[in-house]
Amino acid sequence: MLPAVRPATVLRTALVIATLLTAVSLWIRIAALDQHDTPGFRDVRNPSGLAVAYRLFSVDDEANIPTWFSVILLAAIAATSLGIGVLQRSRRAPLHRYWLGLAAVFGYLSLDELSVVHEELIWQIGDLADSGGVFTHAWVVVGGPLVVVFALVYLRFLWRLPRHIAQLLVLSGALYVGGALGLEMAGGPHVGFNTTYVLLTGGEEFLEMVGAAVCLYTVMRYAWELLHGTEGAPAHPAPTAQRDVGGRNTANGSVTSSSGETNR
């Protein structure tokens, strides 16, 4: 999928929605701090209005409005990256595999947000590692190294992109990982119904949504530039063979005669 709307419009809309969802969630969760043990809050069949609002808008819950917003953002990044990868492959561009890989990663993240695969890892890894404190959410034990590996694999990709696109991707990654791993770990020692945990998890999900919004803007902007032929030059282009007047190939140090034979 390549963008049919302006990327800046999508970014502004996504940031407004992320801010509103986080603000509503914080207000409801703080209001519910002294209500979570009451019958009206626990009763599934006849819940109180606050309990219904909590389940619909709490960013620390699953399968609700904030979750679906995050799923849509991540799926849109995956679809746009896939579109770029397919387009670049048709043009025989050297980085198309990285775009297809990016599509696969964000496709998985979207499914994980929906099905909460990493929550299952918490139980499996937590039992093995007897984790606690900052590792209360034990999936970070696996998530941290995976982020490092991903960053190392994609260094060449970032190096070869136009500088403004690479910088925006790094910014979006820092925001997303800062929330998903950084604040997730910070909230580990405070798990429970308390103001500290509410604020930390609210900040975590907000950073994730903002990071995803910036990433979506970035891939849409790059796709827009590709379609309109306005993409900037790579910050560090791949070396290409250049010939001087004497027929020398300056990229690899060989000298080519006028008959096409190469002398070294």
C-alpha cells in the first residue's frame, strides 16, 4: 500500500488521537484507583459506568480502543513498507529486501498487539528466570537483545537512506523502544493499582503510539517521494564505477583499455 493522502495530515491526526486516548485513559484510571475492588467495578454482568469506560479506554488493557488504534498504526506501517519494497524490487533497487523485512517486522508487531503474544512470553520466561523488579515483565529479557540485533542488521539500510528519512526512522525507533522497553522496565517494580504505575504505563503507551505515528509518517513520506520522483539522494550512496578520460575504472582501481580489456 502506497499513500493516497499527505503524510503530514496522517501524522497530525495520529498525534491528536494518541494524545486524546492517553489523556482519557489517565483520567479514568486515576479515578478508578479506589474503585477497582468494589462490586460495581468487578461485576462483569452489571458493571458500573466507570468500569465500562476503564475497559474501553485503559491503555494498560487489551482488545479496546487504544489497542485497535495501535494495531491500525502498525499495520499501516507494514503495508506501506511492503508497497515500498515491491516498488523498489521492480526497480531493482538494492535496499528492497530491507523494506520487505521491515514490513514483516511491523506485521508481526501489529498481530502481537492484537493477540498479545509477548504476554505469553512473560509467563514462560518468568517461570524460568524467576524475574522481578525491572524484569517483572519478563518478555523484555528477550525483547532487549532482539532490538539490538535488529538495529545492527539495519545499520546499512539507514546508512544508505536519504539523511532526513534515516533521522526520522531513528527518532521513531527511539520513541517506540523507549516506551515499549524503557518505561515497561521502569514500571516493573510498581505493578499494581497505584498512581506511579498508572503514570508510567500511560507514558509507555503514549511513547509507543507517538513512535508508531512518526514511523508511519516517515515511510509514507518516503513512498510519496518515490512516487513523485522527489526523494533525496542517499546520505552515503553505494560506490559506482567511474571512468576518467583514459578509461580507468576508479571504483576498483582497474584500468580498462579502449578495446575493453582490463589491465591491473
